[in-house]
Amino acid sequence: TGLTVGVHDADFSVESGEIFVVMGLSGSGKSTLVRMLNRLIEPTRGEVFVDGENVTKMGQKQLMELRRHTMSMVFQTFALMPHLNILDNAAYGLNVAGVSKAKRDERALAALQQVGLDAYAESFPEELSGGMRQRVALMRTILCKKDILLLDEPFGALDAITRSIMQKWLLKVWGQFGPSILLVTHDVDEALILADRIYVMTSRPASIK
């Protein structure tokens, strides 16, 4: 093709309410794969189905509704709004969903308390460490209680102790409202702790026939 192949021959299904872990070395295409599921990256070919609906055929309005009401994502790079304080960042998804300010602030503050960040509610992202910002990003996604969570190395910036705490907290949240979770990681121990099933991606030569 004359182009760099990002993901080739990926074929899998994620069952309702399971934690499906995608593993692989750096450069194997994990992040590219997960971004194709919600079309942040447009697939060159192939199909993605969510509850029988072909995501690759959706128009922009349908795609927006999918992202707004069905599918959430946590990025490796946090993607917090620098001009919003931590409380408003945590409540951002609820704001987009139309939840009133009083209710979203209440829910966001309670969520921040669970991960030890309520004292930083009025702080801004630049005032927090990388691990703290990642906790806020994760809380923002979990608060929306969507059916599908796409988590791209969500604990990568955390120290070992906080990472363990957040893994247990994720399992608790999963047990409470049972979303389908697709989790990208390169950590074998994390995969074994969290996964119902593990999908391993391997690197291939650049030239593929």
C-alpha cells in the first residue's frame, strides 16, 4: 500500500458485561485498534459492530450519539480540559449528557472522594501530578455509566500502590453496573487480575501481502 500498517487481521468480539483485555508490546497497534472502535481513527477496511449496528457505516450524528450515550474512553494522555477545575473535569461527561449542575457536582465530588482527590476539587490539571490527573480522567469516564468503556492503559501513569487501588476500584465499579470494558495494557499482572479474556497483539513485518 505504500503506507505503514497499524493493525492487520484483527478479529474478535467482546461479550456484554465482560472485561476484555488487549495486550501487546509497544508498537503492536493496541492504541490504534481501540481508537478504531469509536472511529477516532477511521479504519481503512473492516467493520465494527455495537449491538448489531455497524459503526463504520454511521453518519456523524449517529457516531456522536454513540460516543455521547453508549461508549466512553480513557486516553493515555489524560485529555483533561486545562481551563476547567478538577471538579468540572470529572463532571464533564455528565454535563454533556445534560445532567443539572447541582447533581453532576454532587456525583463528581463523591467520586473524587473515592479516589482521594476531593481536596483538589477547585485545583486545575496543571497543579496535579500525572497519576492524579489520570485518576480524574478515569473518574470522568466511569461517572457517565455508559454501556461500553474503552480504557487505553488507564493506570500507566500511576505508582504501584495507587495502580493496585484503582484496579480494585475498577472491579468494584464493574460489579455495580456491569459495563463491557475493553482494556488496553502491556502489564501481564494487570491483565491476569482484571481480564475475563485476553487478546494478544503481536508485531509483524512492515511488508504484508
